[in-house]
Amino acid sequence: MAEAIVSFAVERLGDLLIQQASFLHGVSDKVTEIQAELRMMQCFLRDADARQYESEVIRNWVAEIREAAYDTEDIIETYASKAALRSRRSGLQNNLKSRISRLTASLQSYNIRSIAEGEGSGFRTESQRLPRRTYSHVVDEDTVGVEDGVEILLEQLMKPDKICSVVSIYGMGGLGKTTLAKKVYHHAHVRRHFDHVAWSSISQYFNVRDVVQGILIQLTSANEEHKKKIRNMRDEELFESVYKIQEEKKCLLILDDMWKIGDWENLKPAFPLHKAGSKILLTTRIQAVASYADPQGFLYQPEFLSEEKSWELLRTKAFPRDDRRDPTTVNQMELLGKEMTKCCGGLPLAIVVLGGLLATKHHTYEWERVHKHTKSYLRKGKDKYEQQGSGVSDVLALSYQDVPYQLKSCFLYLGHFPEDHEIHTKTLVQMWVAEGIVSRVGEETSEDVAEGYLDELIGRCMVQVGRRSSNGRVKTCRLHDLMRDLCLSKAQEENFLEIVNLQQMETFSSSMPTTRTSNKVRRRAIYLDQCGPLESVEEATLPSKNEDEDANSYVNLNPQNGTHLRSLLIFSMRDSSRLQVINGIEGEDFYKVRHVPSISFMNYW
């Protein structure tokens, strides 16, 4: 993420050198030197970003670089703006370049290496070295709402035609893709129809040879002697053997959790595609991977569970079959459980995590405590105070980690909007472009690039489509509640965005803390506890009617505090369907503020 910020700073400095040439007279050489220093820094950040969880030292270094890049743009823009307003020019700060140079010099001591464009870091965190694997023999009997999906997939897999070789299940992390695939894998109809079946967990980091070996061992039901022979095969022999078995027999291969098109390309030589008989069932979070594997294949996206089905699943997980608690206690727990289910947004993984937690709580007061902090428990899994790595956020975060750096800022920007808000694509694109998060590529306009980025986030199942126009273009989009929680969490980690919710200040701070990693907040969105539109910025800073709350302390528009604020959105809900933004601008219009303390530059769209 820091690489994206530095990349933007480099581009922005280049733009400023061109656009503000007359106002940067006398300091343009210094700006160019800083730009060169930051450009060199980009190469190192590809490694540092991947390794920042290795140690606190590297994490702090990445944070310092991020702040330095932000400050660079702030200082240059402020200098150009002041020079435009005055005839005389003051000098540019000299300590900026030395600050960046010092950070560059420290790279060697952290063993951070330079990586060229397109090259991977090669470093893996502990969780990456031990990837999330799935096993076909581990089957969850307590499933809800998968029956229709299983029937649809069985029909496609057992068709005798040669057209469809790959059937894909795609969707958001935690939607139950693997559970669905396991139901198909163990189904009696599958066992009768196919001669051989094999299960392989791909994940984000896998060894191609190990996967093909594992498939061959399963397809041949190899004994120890045969396994040894398979392990000694050359790659060509290995791929050919797997290929021929699928040609001669009807085989079903399950490839679970595939992330990249390149991974499919590496495995593809082992599959006789578009030949009657054998089939492949693939699960992925990324629609483009599913479509690429077989353009003529069948794509299936499971739906989120209804409120009724969600409660059915939670009840199955949370209450023992021989529950001997008194009916009054059970009734109280059921009321709390139904309320907590709503926080899961129909995501099966979230419901299972919550149900597993509640199953360990035997008293009403314990359920009330979980009810009070439901989202916090969901994020961490197991118990609020234990880092188990099994929380919903851990699973969803894999999608964020896999996103190209230029899309991460676009995703984090979506955190500005209130929960369950339908975001108009046109407005979102304008915001991305106005902020400089998206810029033109080749002959494509910035707006076209931005729409392409949104399409990719949708294809990765990180953003949901609200409405489409008649020609298929996305008109509105939104974030699933739990994906939005991840978005806000990452935005805070990166000091990208701060949300201040004055509508629900007490509950908001407990479910999604607003802890500031830096007093230099770059972007802020404020949800005001007001019914009508605001008439001015000053109105936002007036003391609250509640004597215990002072809105000004949250809005933080004082000159001494706001100099680093790049954009500010203030929302006020008039009713459930209309969103009001400061200055009485209705609907999806917004404003962006530069140099907030004096409100000297304000643009409306």
C-alpha cells in the first residue's frame, strides 16, 4: 500500500512541476531531486510492503515512508499555493530531501532489497508459509441453504457434452464455496457417475509439482510403492500420466481456492479439456480466473443466506442438541442470537464463527456481552481476547492482500460511505480521479481506468453490484458489511481514512475503533447526527446539543490540526433513502476541500 502512495507522490510531483512551473521557480531542482529519491524508494517498497509484518522495525519504516510521501506533496502544493497568492517567494524546506535520504540509507540495515516492476517479493509471512488448506475428508454435516446449489452443480458436472469442461464456484470469501464443493465431492451420484475423483487445495501459495503428484496418487489409489514411483517421475511424465487417466476414465478433479490465472496456466497441461467424460470443479474468489479457465464453462455464484436461513444455521451451531437449560434462558438467548445474526450479513463463515463462539457461552450474561461487541468477536474469531487467526477478517483479508497495489487505494476509499449505502458509480469515479488515486493510462482517460478498476474489484467479489444500466454498465455498487469492516480496519492501519460517526458515537467506537495512528489525518468522513442539510462548514464545528459531546473535537477543523487534511466528506441522513452532504448538496454530490483551515479551495461536482 505504501508503494501506491509513493507512486502517486512521484506522479503528482511531476504534474506540479509542469502545472506550477512559474510558482516553483527557483526550487524546481529540489523538487526534481525529491522526485528521483522517491522513485528509487518505490523499488524497495515492493519488498518492504510484503515484509512489514515480519518486524515492528520494518513496519515503522514503511509508515515513515508513507508519511514522508504525503508530507512531500503537502509541502510542494502549499509552497506553490502561497507563491500564487504572493509576489514574493520563500524558500522550500531543506530537511525534506535529507529525511527521505535518511530513510533510504536505512534500507540496508533492514535487509530490504530492490525489486523491479512486476517482480514478486519472494518473502512470505508465517501465515503465507503455512497456507490455508482444505481437506476433502473434513465434512461439515451442519450445513444450511446448500441443497439447491448442489443440485445445480451436479446437473452441470454429469452432462455428457464436450463443451463444458470446467464448472466454477466463485464468490466472496466465507460464502461457502469449499463447503459446497465438498458436498458435491462426497455426493452418491458423483461416486456412481465418475470412475475416479481427486481433491486438491491450491491456495495463494502452492507447488505445481506437489499438486499434480497428489492428483495422480488419488486417481490411481496408489500404494506406497506406487507413490514412490510417482515421486520419482519427471515433470513431463507426471503431467502426461494425469492427462491420460482423465482421457481413458471419467474423472472429477476438485481444484479448491485458486487465485491466479497464471496458476491455472501452470496446471492446465495436465487436463484434457473439452473431451467427453472428465470434469473439473474449481472454486475461486475471482470471477476472471473462473472465466479464463474455461470460457465455455459454467459459473455458479452462491447467494448470501436469508435472515431465516442465517438464524437456522446459527441455532444449529450455537445450541447443543440435548440442551437442558431452562426455557426462559433459551428464549432470551434466541432473541439475542437473532439480533447478532443480522451482523453476519448472510455470510455463512461469519455465522459459523459466531455460532462456535456462542456454543462455549452457557449463561445469558455471556451472550449479552458477545451481543454488545458482535463485530469485534467476528473479526478476531474464537474469543475477543485471543488472537486465533480464525476470524472473519483473517479470511477476507486474503482478498485484500492479493489485490494489485493500484487497486488498494480504490478499495480503501469506499470506506468513506456509510454502512449499507448504495454508491453511485459516476460519483465514485469522479472522487477517485479528483483525489488523484486514479490517473490515465496510455490513451485511456482517467474515468475509463477508474471504471476498469471498479469492475476488477467487483470481479474479485470485494465490491457488490447494486444496479446496472441497460447496456450492462454498473450504475451503483456497495460493500458487504463485513467487507466494509475490513476496509475501515485497513484504512486505519494505513492512515488512509478516519471515520467519525457522531450518529452513534458510543457504539461506533466499540465496534470499529477510531484510534488515530497519526495526528496527520489525510482523509476524514463525518456522519452527523442531524436530520436536514447543513448550510455551511461552520455549522459542522458548532458545539453539540449534548453537553457531554463537542462536535468540534471530532470534526477537528481547527487551523492547527487540519493542515494535512486532503479531503473531507460530511454526511447527514435526512431519511433512509437520501444522503445529505455539507452545504446542502443533495444525493451523491460531494465536495473536496484543499487547505481546510481557511477553506480557500473548494471544488463541487
